[in-house]
Amino acid sequence: MNGSDGRDGGYRGRAAALVCVGLAMFLAALAQTVVASIVPLIVADLGGFDRYTWPSSSYLVAATVAYPIVGRLSDIYGRRAFLIAGIAIFIAGSALVGFSGSMNQVIGFRALQGLGGGAVMTCCYVSVADLFPPEDRGKFHGILGAVYALATVVGPVMGVLIAEWLSWQYTFLFIALAGLPVLLLTARRFPGPRSLPRQWELDYAGMATLAVAVTAVALASAEVSHAWYAPQAVGLLAFGLATAALFVAIESRFRSPIMPLGIYRNRAVAVAVVVTLLTSAALHAFVLFLPLYFQLALGVSATQAGTMLMPMLLGIVLGAIVAGQLLSRTGGHYRVQALAGTALMAGGMYLFSILGDGGGVAQSMPVLFSQLYLIIAALGFGAVVATLSVAVQNGVAFRHVGSATAALQFSRSLGGMVGLAATGVVMLQSFRTGVETLVPDNVRSILPEGLFSSVKEDPRALVDPAAAQVLKEVVAGPGSGNLPAADSLLHSLNLALTGALSNVFTVLWVAVALSLPVALLLRVRAGSNGSSPRGP
């Protein structure tokens, strides 16, 4: 094993390495969620409502490919080189996004940013196992969970504040500049490998088939403007699944695969991967669509919508720290904590999905109760992340810690990618159906030719005041004689999109609820990683 030598570098060496890890993770996590609050602004500037989820999805696609590859290679060659390279690629991608002039450029450069971010996240999580013994990992994973939570919530708030003060491009340029001192600090203080690596035969075929399979499945999922049975979607999905099968065949025969399939025979890894897949699918979509929902349903500004995510910080930080401390102090009741976390997360999202239904106290004070429900869901997610990270690292042999941690990261990113794609389909199809149902016939009859189809495909007027004014002028006509019809159209579009987002939230809590019976199976074998016996 050629991980870092931080455990042999004394307290100051480990503290310096942990600072590097924390700062690098903060930036990578920040980039994942910073787009949540500024996608409406990007769409208003560049268009592309049909690709609303792709500034987030492209990041996750690239990160999904990077996780297992970097996890395995860093097991062989050490974390330092891959952490430094990941930060450098991340900085370059961030700067290029900032200079983008079209939605396609944003999507492409976000993928480059995600490639670096994926390498960074993998090295950060695995480094905890390099730096600290098993009995101490819980509390340090709790700290990293708090860092991740801070970035998750600061990202949308920071993004919208910078975007409204300057422009959305400066958000990414700021992240690139912030990465430079982190790169220099890591190059100076993060420890190198304990020994020179042995010669290994690299799994180039596995790397290539993994990249192709993930990309093909992602592109198939992105065919939101067509039915799922459209030839493009079916062809890409079939090709992606066939390539995935080829990847599994290659990995099962290669001497040193990038994704050792044997780790999935470990119950702790298998259960953690499935639970992470479902909860991450829900969380990524939840964070992305919440600011849009706040703007439409509660009538707040883009800045206010971003700041309304702040309660998630409190919830995730508390959930992660409490779960990590409990694991370190009580012997590790993994199953109980995983069940509690998933139950809280599902419950919070369910309450959020019915926030606008019927009457009652919650609907009379929607802002207050929306914040309460966010805290409940966030508490659950923080507990799940910390618990499963420690369960996996303490449940495998030390030589497989990198691969097992990367498997968890892979499932987290894959879940987010699939969750965003699936909820993008739900949102668009529900919105189109809602527009057909909610726009009155007398309003539709006076619309200029092609306008109804246009707003059904791209409701930019709901997130861009200038576009809303243009739409009102077009519908109202000369002298603004049909101004009530224009207002009725905008109101119907708002109701349709709000209803579509409520359908998305329903899908999300159901996905998390499906992880509950899986979490019941979680068990970490005593001493599998040099750790003390653990409870359920």
C-alpha cells in the first residue's frame, strides 16, 4: 500500500495534511452545488431550459468516471500526486466555465471541473484511512462531513450573491482563484507515499469501458425532449449497458482491476453502495430544484432562494458530527444509525412534498415550515454519509480501503447523475402536461402562432423578469389590451412548474424510503480492518 505517510509524521504532520484535505474537499464540494442557485440565471442568459440539469449532471458524469480510477491508482502510487493533479485540473475547469459563452461550453467545461473534483474527493476521503487508525476515523469523517455540508450550503448562497453582484461567470472564476493557494499548500505540506510503487499492469481496458459506459448511460438519460422509447435513448442505453457488461467481464479477469469486484461481496460495502446510490440521487436533485421551487412557490428573489438553503448546513453538520462521534464513542452501531438517518431524510422530503397541499398551519407559514423540513432531511443525510463512510473503511482490509472508498464515492456520484436525469424528465414532462391542462382555452386561442409551444418547451419567463416582460408585451398586443390574458398565462405557467416540482419531490422521498429495507442488512465484521469489534 502506498498511501500517504501522514500517520508516521506526528501530530503536526497529520494536522497539516488534514487541513489540506479539508480545504480541497471544501472547494470540490462547493463546485458540485454552486450551480443550484444560478442555473436559472445561466438559463436566462444562455437559454437551454431543456438542459436545465446538465451543468450539474456533466460534473457528476466526469466525477463518476474519476472516482474508481483514482481510488485504485492512488492505492498503488499514493494520494499526493493524484490530489495535486486533481486540484490543478479542477482549477483549470473552473476558470474555463467562467469564460463560457454558451450552454454547451458550460456543460463541457463543468465536465472537466468534475474530473478534477472527482479525483480530489476520492483522495480526501481515502486519506482519512491513511492518516488515522480505525478507532479514530469516525470523528474525522464527521469533521469532513461538516466541511462537505458547509460547502454544500455555502455554494448556492455564494453563487447567487456573486452572480447578482457581478455575473454568474465570476462565481466560477472566484472558485478558480480560491483553488490556487490550496494547490500550493497541498504541494508543500501533504505527505508523499511511504515507498516507491511496485510495477503494476494498468487496467487501461477497464478505464476506457467504464468511461464509455457511464457517458452513454448519462446521454441516454438526458434525452428528456423525447419519450424514453425514442430510438436515441434506447440505442444509447443499450450501448451503455452492453459496455458496462464488458467492463464487468474485464474487471473479473484482470489481475489488478481499477474496480476490484470482490469488494462488493463484502456486506458492508454492498449495502453502503446501494443506500448511498438512492440517498445521493435524492439529495442532488433536492438541492438543485429547491431554489427554483422557492422562487416560484414562495415568490422570493433568487438571492433569498439561495439563502433559504442555509438550514441544510445546520442539519448536515449536526448529523455528520453526531453520527461520527457516536461511532467513535459507542463502538459503532452502524445499522441503527443508517436506519435513523435514512428515515429522517425520507421524512423531511415527504413533508416538503406535501407542503403546498390543503390547508393547515404549515401552509399558513410555508417559509418557516420549509426551513424546518430542510433541517430534518439534512440531519438524516449527514448521519448517513458519516456512518456509511466509516462502515466501509472499517469493513475492508487496509489494502482495499482506497478501492472501497472510491466505490462509495462512485455510487454517490452515479446516484446523483441518475437522480438528476430522472427528475429532469419528471419535471419537464409534468410541466408540459400541466401547461396543457392549466392554460385556459380563451388565453391559448389569442396567443401568436407558435408561442404556446415555445413557452411549453422553455418557460424562461418564470426565471427572467426581462423575458417575462417581453412575453407580456407579446401576448397583450398593441395598447396592452390583453394584459389580463398575459397575466393569466404567466400564472398558469407558474402553477404548472410548481406542480411539476412537487412531483419531483415525491419521487425523491420515495427513492430514499426504498433505502430503508436495504439499510437493515448493514453489518460490519469485527476486526476486518484492524478495528475493534463493532456492533450492528
